[in-house]
Amino acid sequence: MLSLLSQILANGVSPPSAPTSIELTLPEGTGPEALIPLTALLLEYPVAYMLTTAGLESQAILSGVALDVYECIVSHPPLLPKGKANTEIGRGETTLVKFSCPAHLAGSYPDLHPSRMVDKVKARFEERLCRLSLEEVMDVRVKHGVETLDRVAL
């Protein structure tokens, strides 16, 4: 799994002129212990959960563990059907990404401190809106909260 992630990281960053489609063929029998962190990497989550086989068998993953939960939201002009204009409708909001990280990790990894995570996620999506020339009509905000759940779905 580590070599697969290393290959993606080494080759995944492409210049803007490169083709935008990537095909990835995984070895037969690739299980959740590899697919879960791979999915996190492909979705650009700042944190990837990595489970052991014993963790996969557990019904209560991260049960009772305080989690820093982040939600990146973009506010935008209302999305209306073509030809329908309504000046009384306010701005719309769309969640771009929502993810969590065990809160205790921030003590050991300063990049996982909530204020730094909020700033990094906000900067990532603001930069993308700027590239699309949408920064004047859309606004990005990142909500942070702490939650403790009976289990986390991966």
C-alpha cells in the first residue's frame, strides 16, 4: 500500500496542460485497509485513517474518541433553473468537504491544530475559486467543532 501511495504522490501532481483523467488499477483483493487511506488521498483529505485488520473487524471504530470535525462550505448565488429569476432568494450554500481527525493528535502534530487546519482548508478552496475567477461571487468558510461519537463510518 505504501508503494502505491508513494507512486501517486510522486506522479499525481501534474502541470495544468496535462490530461485531466487518470486511470488507476488496483491489485486484485485490495481491501479496505488500503482503500480507505487511498480514498482519503484521492479526495485530498488532510488526514487519512489507516486501519489494521483488527480495526476492520471492530464495530465501533473511534468509539468515544473526541474528533475535530471540519466542514468547508462555499456560499454562492442561488442555483435556479434556467430562465427562472427570483431576486428574493438569498445566497445558497454547498458543503465541499467534511472530515474529521482525532482531537488528541493536534498535541503531537502542530499542522493538525484546528486553527491551522481551518486556515489550510480555506486557503486551498479559495485558491481554486480564484483560478476559476469565482472569488468575487463565492465565499469559502470552514466550520470546526468537536464531536464524540459511538462510532465513525469510514
